[in-house]
Amino acid sequence: MNIGNISNKTDNINAGTIFPNDKFTHRLALRTVKLLNVLIMTTLFSIVWYQLLAEKLYSPFYTRGNWVIVVLYFILYYLFGKTYEAFLVSYNRISDMVLSQVLALVMTNFILLLITWLLVRGLYNPLPYLLLLGLQLTASVLWCTWAHRWYFKHFIAKRSVIIWDMRKGLKALINDGDMKVKFNIVGDYYATDVVNKVENELGDEIFNGIETVFLTGVHSHDRNVIIKYCVEHNITVFLIPRIGDIIMSGAHKVHLFHLPFLRLDRYNPAPEFLFIKRTFDIVISAIGLVILSPLYLVLTILVKKQDGGPALYKQVRLTKDGKKFNVLKFRSMRVDAEKDGVARLSTGENDDRITPIGKFMRAHRLDELPQLVNIFRGDMSIVGPRPERPEIAEQYEKELPEFRLRLQCKCGLTGYAQVYGKYNTTPYDKLQMDLMYIANPSIAQDLEIMFATVKILFMKESTEGVAEGQTTASAGSVENTGVSEDRAAEK
């Protein structure tokens, strides 16, 4: 369900029961509603557990043991729900929330099923968990529908302004999409004009009654002036960061000479992190290759049967420090897909170079499965920036020299840009997202990205290709997203 269908004119919503839009009330109300969802799902689990499972254990628990299982379920569902953004009532569509909650429930129920098998010392009938999932799916649809309508009935769209410099087009993205119910854009200003107003103590002419400010592509000096004003006047700021901001987010706090410093380094995580990450890569890729071997065989036969060509193909890609390696993929295009010698991205499902079986594999990411071999060999990691082709990377770096900063760490099968971006995400935005991963490496972040990857397998828009006639993803939906910050500053 599209949230824009609830109300096209949020200013005209009946304000009889509307909460005040102060931040504390807003957050408290939302957290209470989200907690209700977790409690509902946990309660349904506890009913099934006590009625159908607790007495089947090899050594039935006393009261405390059963409570431990229920609390464990609560924690797991909450964590998976956070990973899949299952509780974002104010931002997600109903269908998005239901999908996210179903994924969180499937993950949580599967873990509890494994625990149940351990406790009963055998492969106990999973029917109670299937019954539980059915009940929870119904509860999820009801809760998401109610919570969504409750929120937009009681919290009117926030009066907002957009302040831009390098990047334009955000107003159209908000007004043409679902977020117009969340944000009422009443102004769209050039950053220099706003700074002049603030510095001349005329900020009220722009910010009077404003609750939210969007900053897009604003240079550091102007941005700092605006942010300080907004913080002082309790105005929420949504900021599209610049590359330097993301690099700074990984800085280490240091105190020298009785002064606060921030220390910045190239990607250089702790040795124990690299050891654990590599061990994890080897174990997961080995298990994956064994479990998925029947699927490998089926796909190999189908691809070969399609046109008689090879099932696998190698393609040169870039990894850490610009090192080249051959990535393995199931062939999803015709053998002569690039017979003209020009490296180009796919234009999506309408690309006539893609074979019928190739469309199916691409839609479900099955063409990427052979890369488990690359991971096992050490060419790639499970999580990291996606490896780019040298020819395409070279084109990107002509406009965006900073694009090579993605090569600070080993490339990966999945990554931050794959989870939160799309196939045709602009190079500038892809670089920003990959740098967010590089700036704060951790096993917890890797696990979060791995689990979040499951969700994008069900999101068709994540596989959108580039526009017809393009060979790269340089042209974006928001203007100037692929321009080097240094060059843009000179203009």
C-alpha cells in the first residue's frame, strides 16, 4: 500500500486527536507502538511454545527455563526487525513493513526451531512453527495497517525546507514519492541565500515554523552555519554527507597537548578483525559450496541448454589496492554480449543481451553464486564494496577521482551499497555508501549487512538497470551526483 494514498493533503487532516509534534512525544509514542508489535509476536510464540512444544522437550523446563526461551525470542525478533527496518512506521509503506517483519519472523522462528530440535534431541515436526508463522503473518498485516494509519492520523506532515548547492532535485523525489505524507515541503532555497539571511539575523524569514531541514550538496562553511542555527532552534536536519564527512566518521578520538584531536587513517582494521573475517569467509563459502552444489549443477545444465555456450564466464574486476582478478559468474547474457569491445552495464530486464534463464538468475542474484569460489580462494570477501570492472572504474574516475577510495579494502559478494542502493546507483552515491562501510569496520556490521542482503532478494527495484544508451551509472536522478567534490568546488 502506498502511503501517499492515505492523504494527498496532510495539512487538511482532522487535527482533533493529533499529538503535538514535539520530539519527545513523537519518539515515545512511536517506541510504544513498535514495542507493541514485538510483544504481539512474542506472545503468539509463547502461546505456541507452552501449548505445543514445552512438554515435548527431552527434559521439560521449569518456569524459568521457559521464560528464558520467550525472552530469547523477544530479543532475536527485535534484532532481526531492526536489521530489516521492520518497525519504520513513519518512513516505510505497509507492504515494506510486512515484508521486513516476515523476514525477521522467518529468521527468528528458524533459530528457535533449531533450538527446539536440540532440546527434543531429534528433528521434531516443524508444523507448530508453520502455524505460528501463519498467525504472525496475519498479526503483522493488521498491525502494520493500523500503525501506519494511526501515525499519519496523529502526526501531520512536518513543515520542511530544502537547502541545496551542488545537488538539486530532492523536492521532486519527495513530492513525487511516498514521503510527501511525512514532509510538507514549503520552501526550496539556494544555500548562499540562506546563509546570508542567518548571518544578518534574518533566519526567521526562512525557518519560522519549520520543523525539518534537508541539506543537499551544501559546502562545509555554509552547512556549518545552517546546522548551528538549526540545532540552536531545535530543528531536525537531514544531511546528505560529502565524501570528507564519511571519512571523518571513522576518525579516532585522541587527546594530545591537552587538545582534542581526530586521527584519520587509511583502512587499517585490527589484525584480529581481519583474522576473524577471513576465517568467517572460508567457513561460510565452504559450507555454501557444499549445500548449493545441486543448484550449481541445475543452473549449469540450464545455461548450457539455452544456447550451447559455457555456463560460467570470467570477467576482470578490481579489488584491494587496484589488484585485478577474474570474478566468476553464471553467464546470463549471450556469448557475444560485448562483441563491439565496449564495457557496459545492463539496462535491466529489457536488455536484449540477457537470456531467458539469465533474467531469472539476475532477478534472484543466482548468477553471483560462483563467487563463493572467489571468496574461498581469497580474491573476495563475503562483505565489502562490489568489485568494479577496470574500464568502467576508469570512466568513473575521470569525473570522480575519489572513486578509487573504494579500493581500500577487499571487495565483497555483498556490501553496504548493495543493501541500501541499487544496480544503477550513481558512482558518487555508491562511493559514499561503500565509504560508510570502510570507515567503521566490524564483525557486527558485516553480520548486519549479510542478514539485510536477504531482504533485497525480494525487492525488484534493487536490480534496475541503467537507462537505455548508457554504458555506466553516471547519470543519476538527483543532479550532479557524480561530479568530483574538488571540481565542483572550483565552479
